[in-house]
Amino acid sequence: MKALKHITTILLGALALSACKKSYLEKPLTGALEPQFLQTEAGANELLIGAYAVLDGQQGGDAAVGGGGAWEAAPDNWIYGGVAGGDASKGSVAGDQTPIEPIMKYNSDGSNGFFDSKWRADYEGVSRCNNTIKSIMSVPKISDANKANLLAQTRFLRAHYYFDLKKMFNNVPYLDETTTDINQPNSGVDIWAKIEDDFKFAYANLPTTQPDAGRANKWAAGAYLAKTYLFEHKYTDAKPIFDAVIAQGVTAKGQKYALNAKFNDNFRTATNNSAESVFAVQAAANADPNGPSQANNGDMLNFPYGNSSPFSCCGFYQPSVDLANHFRTNPTTGLPYLDDYNSHAIKTDMNLSSSKDFTPDDGTIDPRLDWTAGRRGIPYLDWGLHPGADWIRDQDYGGPYSPLKNVYGQAEQETNGDNTSWAPGSGINYNLIRYADVLLMAAEVEVQVGSLDKAESYVNMVRNRAANPEGFVHKYADDGNPTGGFTDEPAANYKVSPYPGGAFASKDFALKAIYFERKIELAMEGHRFFDLVRWGIADTELNAYISFQSTITNDVKGGKFLKGKNEYYPIPQKEIDLSVKGGSPVLKQNPGYH
């Protein structure tokens, strides 16, 4: 929806109140819209569009306006959820974007500017939502239905921004449209109930469809409310809502939610806002002549880079060897190795130059691997065969793999690749929630309430889609030349099967299988760290990851996850310093940080 993609910087700068940046608040407003306009339905809707704009964390690409830097506040949380979750290395080379390195090793503190960037971006969203609510409530001439719709969309967005803050920092201050003193405490404050209330209001008041793609509807609110309950371990509250979304939910286009026939259709511009997209951050390539500010520029670093790479930058976010090994399947059953996947490692080209011969692994592999990680000798979308080391800046540091889900194809680069800056942007939407995610969350809830068979059926829906041969990566017709087109022959020995009936015979096994399935289905989408934390297994899983990955790459050597501390990130020291009242800071640092 173009209105949600293109926001004027006047609106961004004039009306957003930064929650914790006094110097910004103390500046006089310039270019402000007329108060009379804000008291109209059109004016309130413009403010709402501004609240949507912050979903990408960029605020029109201008961090000075009150938001975050591009990758520091990316909506997919690739640093905080992906790299820190073991999905990927930081990538590139040691010493490049150094603030990511302590985050990757769990030894950061509040002085790391990336945390402040993320904090400011989310509170910018909160602030815009609060201003939008005040504007809506001041409109004298508006129908009850339109008023409820606008308020529900705004409260949905506010709940999203607070949800992001909660899972990142845990102890965060709460400000709403009635708050007059922005310097609120964070100690002893639990905002889950506030997040619930906003999503409940949205679920009750949003229409089942919206006229524009990108706007939240009833089912997006329901899915997010149920996800909130899941994070709180309120499984009996989550179940009926997941049931309703799965049974009745329809997309913004009015079609029933469903898994796309092809897994990769979740990461292509031609299938943005598909039947699987429950709620997505909208992207638009080549909308800003000054750079890819609207083109998913939170991931602008995350393209293969090196000799012969077709991309201008930058080699970050390399899928880890540990992640890739999760995709090995048993040649007899087609099921994953839940307990010892690294003992069945997938062959790589580590320490092998691109000029040397290499034959890819011929064992059985889940086909989702090759839509998640670019690897030597396998087609990289329609760009040709991935050449290995020539597209990797430093294999010893980040490993042999390249990111894939955020990358546009060669055939679409003119319209959906954005090369207006030093690093590329992409027109591929980021799905905050997609239907496969809903099914796997619902499966988790079913296990917790005792419905193991239903949980197994949800997981098998996801696995059966992965097994669809139409969705496999296929070989090129002419010796790796993409111009020759694709054949019907799979590019690797793909085999993935559903769990046999009754396989989920115990709660422990069922949860293990679901946790594993989330890992491979949602890999590189920013969920992993937050999943591990809410499951209470982050310390064991991430320290095991460090132990294994350190035998192959240098990036995480010396890292250690400390239970009771690293489940949440530190409150930005800059925000603590700005919160001083009566000689003492109002904001308190999280446990374990100094």
C-alpha cells in the first residue's frame, strides 16, 4: 500500500514525540501540520500512516528524527533475534560493525549504541500511536465504525511496539496517550497486561479485511494477541484465539489464510501479501532517490559480497554451520535428527577457494535449507550457482554460507532491487507473522493443553508443504547458467517427510519436535533468540551452539551466555542518563548489567 510506504519527513519530524530523548523534546516544532487538520478524520488517518511507517524502524531513513539506524533497528531483529539466537554469524569480517560482536558473544553493556537505536525506534512508534489516539478522539465528525477502526489499528501498532520492547529489554517504562510526564520508571513495571489490552481492543474492533494491504485486520490482531499469551505461558487463553484465526482468518485480500504451495513464495516480491502473510512490514524499492529507505533497508548489509558478487555490499548475516546442519534428514524416514544434528553435518567448502573443484553434499536434506542459506554449487535464486568463497568475505570468521530470504532475484532486480545507495535494498516484505508461524505457535499451545495429535497435525502441515517438489530448488538447464532456465531435476537430494501418526506420544518429544521445526521453518527471520528465552533453554542451547560453532569459525569464540542476565538486553545507558530526576535516574538497569 503506497500510503503506508511513503511518509513525508514533515509529518515524521513535526508530530512524533520521542519518549526518552529530552533534547529532542525541547526543540521547537517546525513544519507542523495545522491543528485543525489533525481534528479531521483525514488528519487522524495521516497520523496513523505515520505510526505504520515506524514499523521498519527507520522513520523515513532519518535517525535524527527520533528513530533508529537502519540495521540497528531492523524490524526482523536480525542482530538481536538471529545472530544472538545462533541462526547466523554477524558475517563480513572481524572489526566491521563492531557493536554487533559483543551482542553475538553476550558480553555487551548499556553503552552499546545499537540498543539505544532500537529503543528510540520503538518508542518513536509508541509516541506516534499515542498522538494518533489523541487526534482520533478529538475528531468531531466521524462514524462510530470508522473511529473504532482507526483506534483499533493504532492500538494494534502500539501493542506491537511495546511487545518488541518487552521481549528485548523486559523492564521498560509505559507511556500512553494520557501520560504527561514522559520520565516514567521501568523498575517493577510489567507491561504485559497493557499489551494484552491493546491487542484485545484491536481484535474486538478491527474489521476482518482492510481496503489496503499493510493495514492490520481482526485476524492479525488475534494472532498477535494469542502470541502475547504464548509468551506469558497463558496457553488456555491462547488456544481459542489460535483456533479462530486458523478456522476463520482471512488475509487483507479477503482470501483464507493458508500455507503458500512453495516455501520460497514467502520471500519473493511477486507474492508479497500472499495467503500466508498474516501481518507484514511493507517494502517498496526505488521509492526514495536518496537511498533504499523504504526498501527493507534494515537488511541492506545482508547480501553476498566479494569477488564476482552481483551485489554492492556487504556480506553480513551469514547462516551458521550449526543452523545448516539442522536441515539434514534421515535418509530412511525423512525426519530431522532432533538430538544429534551436528553429528550428521552437511558438507561445506570451508577453506576451499572457488577455483578448486567442489561437489555438494549428496545426502538427504530438507529443501528449506536452499531457500534459507546460499551454499557452494547450488543455484542462488536465478543468479547462477553460488561460487562459495568468492562471495564470502572471510570464511574463517563467518563460515561458508550466504543469506537468502531477504535477497531479490536477478530477473526482478530492476523493479524490486534498490541500488540507489552504497548497499542494496529490496522490495521483499518482512512478515512479522506468517501462517506457518501461527500453526507452529498453535501446535505448541496444543501440546501444553494436552492435545498431542492436533499439535502433530499442525506440524505436519508445515512439513508437508516443505515436501512439495514444486517448491524445491531445481538445477539449471545449462551447466549452472541461469539464462538456460531451470530443469525439473532437484538441485540436491531433497527428502522431508511428515511425522508418522502417533509420533507425538509424549509432551517432551512433541515440544522438542516443535522447537526444532520452528528453528528450520523460521530460520533467519529473527525469532530464534526470543523463542529460546521464552522456553527457558537459552543458556543450554546457546552455549552448546558456541561450543560447536567455535570449532569451525572464529566469530563467536570467547562468547558465553549467562543465565539470569542475557535473557534480556541492557537498558541503554544513554536513556538512563537522560532520565535523571532530583539527582537520580528514574530508569534502572537490568539485572547483571552495570
